[in-house]
Amino acid sequence: MFNGWGFSTTTMMTDRSGIGLTSQRVRNRLVQQLREMGISSDAVLNVISSTPRHLFVDEALASRAYENNALPIGFGQTISQPFVVAAMTQVLLDTGPLDRVLEIGGGCGYQSAVLARLASQVYTVERIAELANRLRSRLHDLQIGNVRVRHGDGRLGWATHAPFDAVLVAAAAPAIPPALLEQLAPGGRAVMPVGRQGEQVLTLFRRTESGIEEIPLQRVSFVPLLENVD
């Protein structure tokens, strides 16, 4: 049976290990590259090594899945560069607990799958209905049971499941939406690219007793965080 991503669900279950350009050897090479770029968390690198990124892109792009590049997933969206996925995850893991995590911009589900290996529960919001449906199907096929998916406006977060220990926003805006900061638990953190196209900076926000602390991290490039749903 085909699931609309260019390969069958049977293939998804049997091809997690990959062959050739999707093999474990190629994944290990990516992990080494990420380590050389500054990713130091063994926990994050182990998850990147064992998460089959080639199953989160169209079959025609599977041979490029372990390049350190963003790739198109349709609807004008991309699967994030592995370094960015690792960097955002590492920032959250290094700065506090990951019991309840909110992800904004679930996309194809790769970042969701990475977070699911490190967090107790992940809540992900995706604004494009078709991507949200595909994300649910993909997580089900990969037997990832601790991620809940919602089709909605990510700027509003997911208030019924707040507060969150961590929020990861996989899209950029001039400023972080207030609702996402309001849904942070005391000591909670949010990581998000902030700024206009060409001027985006990955930024860490922390809820402290005195307010929100804002820490710029590095230059990045993300699709914009849009307010409507499709």
C-alpha cells in the first residue's frame, strides 16, 4: 500500500537501516560531520545516527537524505538541515528537562521523531493539513507513540497541553509569538529563528523569575512562520 510519499508503508517498515547512500555507514559520516561542526551531545548524535532520515523525504531524494542540507517536502516547505535539527535539539537538551515539548512546524516529521527519542511527550502543530495527515501516518508507521499532532496555527501553540518544558519553532518570524512564551513552564525554554529573511538568528528564550531571557545563538535560514492554515 502506498502512503502518498512515493513509497509503500511496507518499504518504510523494512528499509529503516537503508542501503548504499542511505546506509548506516553514510549516516555515521553525517554524524562525524555534525560533530566537527560543533554538535557535542552524544545523546543527540546517537539519535541522528539511528533515525532514518531517508524515510522522511520523497523516494527520489532518498539518496541525498544524509547530506547536510535542507530538502524540499512539498507545499513550499523543507526538511531542515541535519545540523540545524541537531543544534536546536542540543540547545533544549542542554538547558533543562524535556518532559513536555511543543514543536511548531511539524513538516515531514523528522524533527518530531528526533525529539520523540529524547522527550517524554511531544506535541507538534502543523499548519498545512496534508502535511499534518502525512505526519500522523509516518509516525504511526514508524511506531512512534509519544508524539501528538494537531493541524492548526502554530503561532497560538497548544494551550490545552501547556505548560511546556521546551518549545521548538521550525519557522522564522520577526519576533516569537507571545502565546508560545506564555505556554512555557517556569524555567522553560524556547528555541526559534528570529528575524527577516536573510537576517535570521537562532535564538534561545528562557522563562526566569524576572522575565524572559533572550540569547542569540547563530545565523540560520528558515521558511517563514505563517498565520493562516491550509
